[in-house]
Amino acid sequence: MARPREFEPEQVAEELLNTFWLRGYARTSIADLTAATDLLPGSLYAAFGSKEAMFQIAIDGYQSLMGAALASDTRGLDGVEQLLNTIVRLTDGDSERRGCLIFNAIPEASSLSEDTQRQLQSGVRLLQRFVRRRFVQAQEDGEVTGACNIDALAAVAFSAIVGIRVLGRAGQRRRQLQDIADGAMLAARQRR
């Protein structure tokens, strides 16, 4: 009788993340996942469920990874600037130019289950709230006036993040990505 293959679930989850992040959901086959994890299809399905369940694990892993990379105690406009600069650094520093797993998946989300669609939308809203919180802090700290529309400023900064991730995936140079971040900060700082 064949002995079951032993593996580290965390390591396999990381390989699932890397494969989906590089290839996207639709372009990732089970053969790609088995090659990345060095598991047979039966073992992979038994441990993690369907391909979509594996993708959900990848989304969770991505959110944890990005949450750790973006964590900061820097408040207000300096916090927004740090966030944008970190996004530029992460995007440019990714030699494979994978962009954002969540933003990459949104165009194909209609083919995914409602649970996965909710998970993707939750990831988008989490980042939107993170950005908006920095602008609320800026308003509380007097960096922007009380009459300033912080929702509009947060939308501009969030749009800059999306643009940086998408254009980074398209191979744009760091200078272009930094110009997007700097433009968003210029708009924010002019609203003081």
C-alpha cells in the first residue's frame, strides 16, 4: 500500500498563492498547481478542496502578506504617502511584475462563486478603508480642513494604488509609478 505523501500545509498554501498570483485564476490549471506544490492531484484536492477553494486560500494568504507589508503606525498624510511609496516599491521590486492578486482577479470574478466574489470585494473594501482611515487621521490632526472631502481624496489615492499595480504589471518603469504616487499626494497636500 502506498504511503500518503507528507507536506507542510503552509508551504503548499504559499505555492498556491505564488502560482495563482503569477498566472491568474483562469490560466492556472491543476497541472500548474501540482507542479508548483509537488503534490499529486488527489492529494491536492484531498487537502485543499476544489481549485476555487485553493484560490480562496491564495487570496487569504495574499491579504495577510500585503497586510504585513503595508502595516504602519504613520498617521495622516504622511501615512498615505508612505502607503503609496510602499506600493510603488513592492510593485517595482517584484521581478515577475505580478501586480495585485485581487485586482488581477476582478475581471474574471463573474465566473467565480458568490463566496469568492465576496472575498475579492472584501479585499478591495479593506484597502479602501485603510486609505480612508489615513485621511480621517489627517483631518483629525488638522492636516486637511474639516470642509475637505476626504472621501474624494481617499478615492484619488485608492485609484493611484490601482493604477500603480495595474501599470506595474504592464511593465511600466518605476519613475512612471512614482509619478502616479506623487501626483496623488500633490492633490492631497493641496487640499490643506
